[in-house]
Amino acid sequence: MLISFLFSCKKDSDSKDDVIIITASGDISGKMDQFRQLLGSQLNTTPDAVGGRREIDWDGVPDDLLGKTLPGDFFNPVGPNAPLGRQRGLAYASNGEFMVTNNNFATINQEAATQFSAFSGTKTFSNISSSLWDVLPQKPGTNVAATVKGFGIVFSDVDVASSTFLEFFDNDQSLGKFFAPTHDNSTSFSFVGVYFKNKKVTRIQVGHDGVLSGGGKDITNGGTKDLVIMDNFLYDEPVAK
């Protein structure tokens, strides 16, 4: 099932802010390409870009970091020796533990791992111990806070509607919470991407029902929580605040 739609929010000031939401399940590639065009056709891979978009698929994480705590600035290190190809302007933060795997987190939760799939390549991403955490745009190659207009994530194994979400913020103001659709019977994949035409996003909060580190089965196998993991992140070029 593929879904996309456009809506407008009218505020007390009578100003109209258009936001485009693109969601998909099953064969999500076409809708992801639509979202890429919203973000910018040019794919940026080094700092100092103007316009265009960024993508992260986690296959750039070296094997010696698999199954270990991933630094929150792995995809935006700073300093004279920082790899340019990893300076993509994205950091993430929470009290939890971020991790990348090439076995769908079987070493963390073997009972749930068979439910998950990698969308591109073989490596996937999760916060294994917190179900609520933040994505923080930064100017690539610096620790300067930045804004984006759009952001999206590929999820694997969303089983429960209205449970896995992205909430967008302009500083302390919520711009809305947007839920990933449940996957269909053809794949485990769901995608949600949101683009604001007239707003600047300073933070994206990611939420999901459960965490992998607690062990236990996924809800479809008799567990109590809907366990999910992530693959591709898509966003437009971060601009310094």
C-alpha cells in the first residue's frame, strides 16, 4: 500500500503553512524517490554544499564498530582529521544506546531479529535502549546547530498503527507528529517523510513502541511491544541557524 498526501495548517494569524507528507509500505522505492525530489535532486556527500539533499544508509559504518555503541556524531565528526565523507550534518542524542548491526540485531535480541530486514545494503540502525530520541541537524563538518525543511526514515517491521512516529520541532514549538504506516505482507518496510515548505526544523524526535535490549519477542510473535529497526535517513542540506 502506498499513500501520500498534502495538507495545510491554518493558524490564528491566518498564515498558511504547507506541509507535504509522504508515507509508504511494501514497495517504498517510488515514494522515496518522490521525497528525494522534494529535498533536492543533488545528493551531497562532502561538506560545504549548497542546496540538494543528504542520505545515510549505515553501510558506511565500519565492521569494527558493529554491535558497539555508536558515537552520536558519527555522521558529522569535526576536526582536522575528520573523514569528509562522514560529515553529513546529522547528530542524534538520548539516554539510550545507538548501535549498527549487520545481523538485524540478533546479538541483542535473537527472538525478534527474524522480523527485521535491511532496506539497502546489509547494515541497520537502532537505539537499542530508548524508545524516544532526537535527531539534531548540524552544519556539515561543524557542530553548529542547523535547520532542515524535510526528513524521512525507512523503518522495518512496523506492526501497530499510530505507534512509530516522527515529531518535528522548530525550537520548542511542535510542528506535528507523523506516524509510519504498518508494513504490508510483501515486505517489512515502511517509510515516512515530511517536508515543510515554510518552516525550519531544528529537531526531529523519533518514537517507537519498544526497545531491543529488553529482550522478548515482537508483538506479532506473542510479545507485548512492537519492536522496529531503521535503515535509510533522508533530509535536505542542513543550513546553519
